[in-house]
Amino acid sequence: MLNPSHLRTLAEVIETGSFAEAARRLGYTSSAVSQQMAALERTVKAQLFEREAHGIRPSATAEFIAARGADLLVAIEELQEEIASVVAGRAGALRLGSFPTANARVVPPVIASLVRAHPGIEVQLDEGEPERILELLTAGSADVGVVYAYDLVPMTWPVELTPVELLVEDLVLLLPCGYRIQGPIEDVGVLRSEKWISSQADTAGSTCLARLCAAKGFEPKIAFRSNDYDVVRGLVAAGVGVAVVPALAHMPDPAIRAQRLASSPRTRRHVLALHRTANSNPLLGEALRALRQACRKIQEEI
């Protein structure tokens, strides 16, 4: 296989017409240049120079190799510059996976921050619930994943992933404005006869609601299901049911009366960033810092 260093030395020898002058330019000894040219001759199985009394003359083969090798050396230099940019985080790609609510509120400023700092990078975004994000991470299809876990629905993460907690949310009870019970509701047990709006049955949010109500001695009557929190809020605003949502999913609405459930480690949701511990993407550290910064701001708002 051709050695780029040998091609570079060949070009210098042909340009200077001398092993000694080529060695001076390259910072080698004349013996080192001679050894490189001998190695190149063995590789191509052809004589590259005619030795004359007063110097050397490149053969037609040497001229051909030098001419074609020039483009290769330029390509190698460009590749080295591109590699340096990727290693320094000035180029390359970051693959991010996140769940819909975080994509709406957390992720946009993170992507904007990364792209502003590194205009040459590409940020790819995928969306899904925690189970799908875990699949992307373990398959190597994502560098960092934003997921959630309810205290009432504990989650465990694969050992090859490192979790970074981003924020902790209270759960928020949503009631139609003008609801029949006035004042704060201290016990969701008083809502046992209400129609409930929940996420789909196979989700952690639905399981959390079922366990929250079970702790108060009843099973919620689920009338409507949607994984879209805009739909959930719309149904509450229309007066057809009540709901419990994470604080990140609550948006002020004059048609909705909202109150936080009693603060307790059992009525919270955690938002975390996960990444493979062995992931060496140079952009990973900056992405985690941007996520933490965005979530610190959101934590003050929710």
C-alpha cells in the first residue's frame, strides 16, 4: 500500500532534483530520503530514478506517481483538517432523541445554542416515548436521549447508559373553570365520580394516574385518552373531564383551573438526559450543558 509520506518525499525529490535538497526541505537526513525512495520502489515494483554522475533523473513512472499523488496528498490534507474539526466539535453531527413535551419546550433552545456555537455541525432530532429513545441509544442511533420517569412508575436504565437529571416536575390537577368544588382540592379522592382524561393505556402517565387514584381507594373512570397534551387541555377546557398532567405539559388557560398536587416525592416526574457512557462524540458534553441550562430556566417557570 502506498505511504503518503513517501509520495510527499517523492514530490520534493523531483522538484529539487536532489535527495540532499529534498531532505533539507523536509527536515530529514539524506539517508532517510534514500530509504523512503527505496521502499517506494519496492512497493510499486519499478525503478523511480536514474542515477547519474552529477545527480538523479526521475523515471516516467516516478513522474506519473508524483502527478497522480499530488491530488491524493491534497485530499489527505483536507481529510485531516475535517477530522480535526470533528474532534474539536466544529463539525460533525449530534443525534438527539426526546419525548414530545420536551421537544416543544426544552429542545428548541438547546439546538439553537449548539448551532449558534458551531455553525458547521448537524443536529438530528428524533421523537418518541422513553422506550423508543432507549432503543435508539442502545442501538447507537442517538448520542443523547431526553426521557422521563414518574416516582409512581419507577424506571431502570441499561447499565451502559449514564443518567443526568435535568429537572423535577410536580403533577398538576386540571379542572374546568368554575368547577363545582371551590377552593384547593387536598385529596383527589373527592374526584372519584368524575370522568378522567388520560394518556394511552400503555403509557407511564396512565399508570401513574391509576396508582395515584388507587392510593386514594378508587379506580379512575377514563372517558378519553390522548398522548397529546394539547388535546387533554382542550377536553378539560371544554368541561368534559378532569386530568392530571406533568407541570411541563401545563399551559395557562382561562378556561382551566389548575392546581399542583400536594408536593411529595410520590407525585413528581423526573426529566433526565441519558447517554452511552462510552460515547466519545465531542459535542456530547456541550449538549448536556445546554440541556441543563435550558432546564434550569424552565424549572424556575413551572
